[in-house]
Amino acid sequence: MAAAKKASAKPVAKVKAGTVKPGSAAKAVKTADTRKEKVVLAYSGGLDTTVIIPWLKENYNYDVIAVCINVGQDSELKNLDQRARSTGASKLYELDVIDEFCDEYIAPCIQAHAVYENKYLLGTSMARPLIAKKLVEIARKEGATAICHGATGKGNDQVRFELGIKALAPDLRIIAAWRDPKWQFDSREGEMEYCKQKGIHLPFSAKNSYSRDRNLWHISHEGLELEDPANGPDYEHMLVLGKTPEQAPDKKTLVTMTFEKGIPTSVNGKKMKLSDIIRTLNKIGGANGIGIVDIVENRVVGMKSRGVYETPGGTIIYAAHQQLEELILDRETYALKNEMGSKFASLVYEGKWFTPLREAEQAFIASTQEYVTGEVKFYLYKGNIIKAGETSPYSMYSASIASFTTGDLYDHHDAEGFINLFGLSSKIRAMNMQAALAKQSAGKSVKKK
């Protein structure tokens, strides 16, 4: 118990900020021991990071600066200052970066239609580079020599965080607690026993709880029955953002959206910033059973993992965006852009955001979105998104050409010459093969005689 009292003796200087600027926390209470080196901890207030604060102090004698980066975790951020104080952090930064997350990280993924392995809409992946960036900003501001994270040695997040930190601050030490030789825990139960010994109160239980990651775009669920692919998900116990299609209303919901240059700008006639559009569609989509995905995915580190993702708003936005692209992009651009979108998704999934390749791919994708502007309508019904029409001033669709009647711009007879030229290589190959086989057959007949 003595250790717990010592940990809670230092009050936390709670600093709220969005963009970190020099002197922005000048009014913060100075409680840190200036003789100690500082470490910036990516702090969520969950079990792992709650344990890591006293663990860092005990094993490395660091002055721990906790940094919670709000990308839309909602209620998960309540009472973090008290929790950080009780475990020994000298300062807590709470950075609200939701709009930056939406405008600088989610928006390019929408334009790219970035989907990993045909199902995953990158909810966790797209948030990690921004978190790494903010950790580095705080580390520079505080004069820290290290950054610590609580990602496990089996997951993707360790890769994403560390690639981001290395790209932005190669001089800073990275402490990955779960890979550290001084880390003595191998289970959540062990961590909870440690907290009990230290007198640290935890507002949650390790039993009957999924491992979750939440932000404005989605929430993921792992663990419990999901660890065995033979088991179906316990949706009644699991879902947070919505309901199953079976529980959704028995009537369809009409939604209208507008886009400008591939970015959504309004829902049902109301113009909103992107973050509010996502909030609105999360609510509408969740109520209609939209965006629930059960996937076994290939992690960066080589293993397969199983998880359930809820992305109601994101699923709607992607579908509406694709609906508009079908109307506007030409065939070759659409095909190459889809290929590039898949590559962009893999790059984001692997944590390679701060790379020249990401910048180059994003620049190409943005160029394809110059005219992706217009309105789309669709119905939501029991997990389904059903088209109800789309319009754009840049539409490439022409009813006069697409109809079965002959018009001035398209004569059915013109297709004959096109087909002859388009299939010329196939025809020549077939003719040559036919001649070669005939010659071969004739040669065999002569030998038999």
C-alpha cells in the first residue's frame, strides 16, 4: 500500500489542447522532478496504460507525462485525470484532435475507398499515425527522451506507432512495455492483481469484456468467443454503435448525401463538417443494422486474427461515394483508382503513413476526385444499402447513348469495326495456332506412312 500512496501523492496537471504550441501549457502545475528524464506515455486509461505508469516509475524512474489523444472515444475518456493521478503521472494532456483526424486522415481514405482485405474500413489503422504525431509533439514540448506505448507484441499497433515515431523523431527512445524484459505480466488478470496490490481502483473488470478500440469512425471487438473462429459472435453482448439487422426497423430509411471532390458535405439537406456527418450517419446507420463486419484478417506481424468491426457511418459513406464515382469516372481511371485504393489501404494498415509513397498515392487519388461532386440517394433497410438514384454535373452517363435506340453519337454498325480491331490480336493468335497445329498433324501423318 505504501507504493500506492506514493504514486497518488503527486497531483496531475491536466492540460487540454488540440494543436500543441510552445507555451500552450504555461499555466500547468509543475510537479515533475526536473532531475528525472521524462517519458511520454500514450495513455487511454485502460488496464494496460493504467499499469504502465507505476511500472515505468518503478523500473526506469521516469517522470511520466500521460497523453490521451481524443479521436472520438466518447465516454471512454471520463475521469482520466483522476485515474492518471492515482497511478503517479505528473501531467495529463488531453488533446481533442477529432476534426484533424477526420479532415486529414479519414478524408483521404474515403476518397481512396480504402478497404483492407475487402472488408476492413481501417478504423484503428487510420488513427494511429495521428496519435504518433501528437505524441512526438508533446515529447518535443516537454523535452522528453522517450515515448512509451502499451500495444502488445502480437498486434499491428506496435508497428504503426513505432513507424510513425521513427519517421518523425528518430532520436527518441521507444519503450514497448509488452516487449520490455522488465515487463512481468502475461495476462489481464496479472495486471489487475498488480493494481490491487498497489491500491489502484479500476472502474472495469477483466472478465466478460472484449478488447476494444473505439474512435469516431468505428469500434472494434476482439477476444472472448471471437478467439475461436468456429464460434459465432455474441452480438447481443457485443454491439455498441448499433443493432443487428434482425433488430432493425421493418421500414426503410431514405438518406440523401452530397459530395464535393469526393468528400461528403451534407446529409438529408443539412450541410455539416465531416466529423458531424460521421456522427449523424453512425446514428442512422447503427439503428438500421449497417456496417457490422466479422473478419479473420492477416496482421502485419504474420498471424491471422479474428475481430468484429462496427462502422455504420463509414460503411454508408463508402457506399455513397462509390455510387457517385460509378457515374463520373471513366473506365480506365476507375480501374486504376480502385487498384491504387487497395494499395493505399495496405499502406495505411501497415502503418506507413509518413512515407513518400503514401504522399504520392494520395496525390494520385486526389486528382481522380476533382469532379466527384454530386448528390446520391439510397435506402437503409435491415443491414442493406439500396440505391435510389444519383446526379452530378460531371456525369459521364448519357441516356441517349446508353439507350437501345440509334442516335447521332453512336451507330450500332460502328461496333463491328471496333470489335475487329479490339479482337485482332486474339484472332491472329488463334489463326497462327490453328496453322501450327495443322502443320504438326501433317508431319505426324507423313512419318506413319
